[in-house]
Amino acid sequence: MTAYRARLTEVDIRRLIKATDEDERAEAAHKMCRSMEAADLDETGREAAQKIIRLMSQDAAEMVRRAMAITLKASDLIPNDVARKLASDLDSIALPIIAASPAFRDDDLIEIVRAGSPVRQTAVAGRQRVSRDVATALANEGCEQSVRTLAANDNADISEAALGVVVDRFSTSSDVVTAVAYRQVLPLSVTERLIELASDTVREHLVTRHAVAPETAIRLAQFARERATIDLIDQAAASADLPAFVAQLNNRKALTASLLLRGLARGQMALFEHGLAELAHTPHQRAWLMVHDAGPLGLKAIYDRAGLPPRLFQAFRAGVDTWRALAAEGADTSGAPFRQKMLERFVTQRPNVMRDDLAYLMERLDHAPLREGQAIAANAA
């Protein structure tokens, strides 16, 4: 306790206890709290420090209690009983402690939430860590601002059920819907519901960042009045079960030659293979062999069996040949740089494709992700 005594003199303690001027006592409290927090305390030293903290928490002067609350808001020196006492104090004292103190148990925080103060609920929601039980209490009983803060806090452990409650309670609040939509991880069921509620910009974020169910993707893609429709090719690439996704496309009459050609031109060979297999009613392995290992006639045979338009075969042939050439050069066929290079080479061959398809491919070129060098330059700017 030597370091602690060196920083904390009898004069400081006397100023805290006996000074009649509130400013002087608050200054002494601030100095003492900083000294205690910085000291390397043994068990005896911690007990002594906590006695002083209890003394300060009972001071009649708001300035003294506030000085202690702000200085020790994130300290593990504050005992649970003192933290609870300060949490019921004036907002100027309670909010720093509620927002940061590690002294609270989950049941303490839930009690604060259920007391109903919006600013205190929001302080709980913004804590560095919010447990699942506390997050559930906020989802059920928190005010709009606290729930928005909770949703925006990626360190909050919010269950799928609690997120559902949030969407139920605040479906008309664009702020809450947006905060939920921009969480790093979202359950599929929540993503599906948010797509119906979100603005165009937020909807685009959802369908780009989070995979959605095939039927939802197809419905949004075919909803011509929507300004923010979904790109089925991107969704196919993100799908965990591509055969099921392709089967859904076919069931909805969305597995078209146009879609497959656009996907192939963007380097999505797996989509093309599974699409052929689905349309030709043949196993994927056989379709793969026909495309890659059956000589020049294999592709034509599986293409015809799939019932795709004869006039587009040469464009598909060019796409397959381009993909093979890039793969033979040693390119990583799974990465974004490959897809960009594939698209550039395909378009420069002036393939005989429909005007709408060419417009789509040119638009994808215009909106291609920044190359690494460009990204670094943009960030530096």
C-alpha cells in the first residue's frame, strides 16, 4: 500500500471530510479518486479505498458525488452497493456509472431498465457489453431511443426472439429499423422482415450483406416497381445451398438464359453449371463433365438439352472459353478480382447478347469494386 499512501495525503482526506466549500471538497474527491484508481492496491488497500468511496457517495454535495462518479465510472473499485446507490442518484451522477461501471450484475441493470427512465435505459443499452438477459429486457420494455442504441451496439448479445420483438414494437421507426439492419450479424428471419420495412438504401444494404431466402430474392428481383431490386446473381453466389437456390429460381420461372449468361459473364461458373443441371434434369456432376471435360460438343449437348436459345450459344461458348483461359493462367476463380477480369474480357469480345443483358453487364463494370490500389488511395484521401 506504499504507492497508495504516497499519492493520498492526510491533507487530502481532511479536505474531503472537513472542508465546508463544495468546490474544495469536489476537487479533493477528484484527486483522491484518481489516486486510488492509479494505485496498485493490495486487499487491505482496496478495503480502505472502498471505505473512502462509500464516504464520498454519502456526501451531501452533488459536485462531490459527481466528481467520484465520473472519475471512477469504469473502475472495479466501486462496490456493488455503492454502484446501486449512485444509479438511483441524480442523472448527472447516475448516468456515467450506469453506462460504464463493471460493478452491476444483470439483475441490477434489468431493474434500472424496468424503472422506466428513458435516459437510464439508453445508458444501459450503450454499455460496452450488454448480456442477452439485459438486451431482452430492453427489447421488451425499453423506450425507442434505448432500443435504437441497443440495436446499434454490436457488443450487445441480442437473441433472435428479442430482435423479433424490437421489429414488432418499432416497425414504423426508421431509426430503429436502420439500426437493426446494420448489425454485423442478423438471423435470416429478421432480415426477411426488415426487407419489407426498410428504406431503399437500407434494403440494398440488407440484400448485399446478408443472404436472403430464395423466394424473397426472386420476389424482390421481379418486383419491377421497386427501385432497389435484388441482384439474383449476387444472391446465388452468397447462397449456402446453391442447388436449392437454383431449383427455386426454376420453380419461379426465373432461371432464364439471360440470368445464366449474366452470371457466367461475371465469373459465376457454379451458377451456370447448376443452372444447366436443373434445366436439363441431370445431376450436377454430369453437367460439370459436359461443360468442362466432354470436348467441344459437350457444352452444345447439355446446352441444347437445357432448352436454352440456339442464338445465344456462341455467347455462352465465349463465356466458358474466357473462364477457362483465365483459370489456365492461374487466376483464383473464387475472388472478386477474377470476376472483374472475367467481366472485362467477356464484354470486350462484343458477344452477341440481348441489349438488356449488355446494359446490365456494362452497369456492373461501372459499379465494380475498387481495386486494391484505388481503395488505398481513396482511404488516404
